[in-house]
Amino acid sequence: MNTTRRKYARRLPPEQRREQLLDAALSLIPAGFDTVTMESVAKQAEVTKPVLYDLFANRGELISALLEREAGRATEQVLAALPTDFATRSPDDAFADAVRVFVHAVVEAPDRWRLVLLPPEGTPHEFRDQVELVRAGVLAQIEDLAALGLKELGRLDDLDSALLGHAMLALAEMSGRLALTDPEKFTPDRLVAFVTRIAHGLR
């Protein structure tokens, strides 16, 4: 006689369960979007499929909810890293601090930032478009900050603030990608020390 008892998922409030299921789906994405199925997500979250279907009617709805959440959280993290002025810090220190905050955000949520910085095959074009839209807005803010920073530093009026903004964003994104692809070699401390040295070189 088989006495094995089926494991049932611990009861959770709907919103907490929703977050658990989205986290499970996110953890599968580095292997490719095609690995994210209702069955694989339920297995990853250690719940039955009916539990999953109670909150998401189908795979498309699950993926859409996940990408909306991750795009929102990534945007919040980037905006939180950007300085708003240079009242308490010099422009070069403010930029170095922004990259430090950003790199640590990447390290603390690697699955989210792989999706943004290293999107796997099969990433929906709607999500890529959203990332590019946010990136354009961030770039505009960085260009404005670069222009203000150059004015604060002085003696650099001939430096192109728009190109500097592009370079600053590219440097931050490169740091994030290196932190994801080779974290043992490119630690946050090493990346931030390099960016700080480059930023201080503007003086």
C-alpha cells in the first residue's frame, strides 16, 4: 500500500503568493523564455498548477505580469541612483556614488538585471521597447546632470555634455554587465574604484 502523501503548498495571502510565483518565473528566464511554462513555474515554486492558475489564467498573462513588475522595479532602482543636484557632493563624487548604488542593485537582483542588460533570446519586443524608452529618459537626465556638473567643475566648457552623458551611461551599463557576467573578477569594489578614478579625472 502506498502511504506517500502529496505535498501541498503552504497557504499564503494572494499578493504574497503572486510575488512568489513571479519570482519563480524570473529565476527560470536566464535559461531562456521558452523554459517558462505554467508547469515549470509551478514546479519551481513548489505549488500545484491549480494554485498557479488561480492567479494567472495562462502563460501570457504570467509573463506580462512579470515583465511589468521587473521593468517597474528596475526603473525605480535606476532613478534612485541618480543625483538630483550637487548641493552636498561634487559632480564627480555624485556620479561615482550613482554607479556604486546601481552596481549594488544589479548584484542584489541579478535575474532582474540580466533581463534588462543581457536580455535572453525570446525576450518580448514590448519589454525591449519599454527598456529603451526608460533608457532614453535616463539618458536625458544624465545629459542634463552632465551639463550642470561641467558648469560646477568649471574650466571644462568645451567638453560636449551630451557625449559625456552617453559615456557616463555606457560606463554604468558596462559595469552592470561585468558584475553579472564575471562577478568574481569584476567585483563591485573594483568597478566603483575604476569609475571613481575616471570621474575624478574630469577635474
